Amino acid sequence: MSNELWRMTAVDLAHAIRLGAVSSREATLSVLARIDAVNPVLNAVVDQLPEQALAAAEEDWLHASARLEAARVELQEEQAG
């Protein structure tokens, strides 16, 4: 499925990322692969900046992981009393 993520709408993809069904990195890799596949014909993307795109995806993953961990800790504290 990850190779077809570029077909998803931005809203659906954001929802899948938020749910953890898809990672930002998977989505980014899918889009970069699609650009590689069609850009030679379209010549629409002059400078892809894949390293920066993947770094941003990694940063998003780190922030999401931190938010998830904070929510987990908060839930445990609530359950503890």
C-alpha cells in the first residue's frame, strides 16, 4: 500500500498518519517515488530536496511519538488515581 499513498487525498492521508496507520516517512517516500516516476516527462519539479523532505517526516514522527507518550503517561496517571 505504501507505494500508492500518493493517490490519497491530503485529508485522508493526514487522517491515516494521525491514526498511526501510515507514517510520515512512508507518505514522503511514496510521493518522492511518484515524482521520480513522472517528473522526467512532466518536468514539473525542479528541485526535489528529498533529504529535507525525509528529515521533516522524521521530525514529524518524533513529535508524534512524544505526544503519544505524553498521552500514555497522562492516562496511566489518571487510572492510578
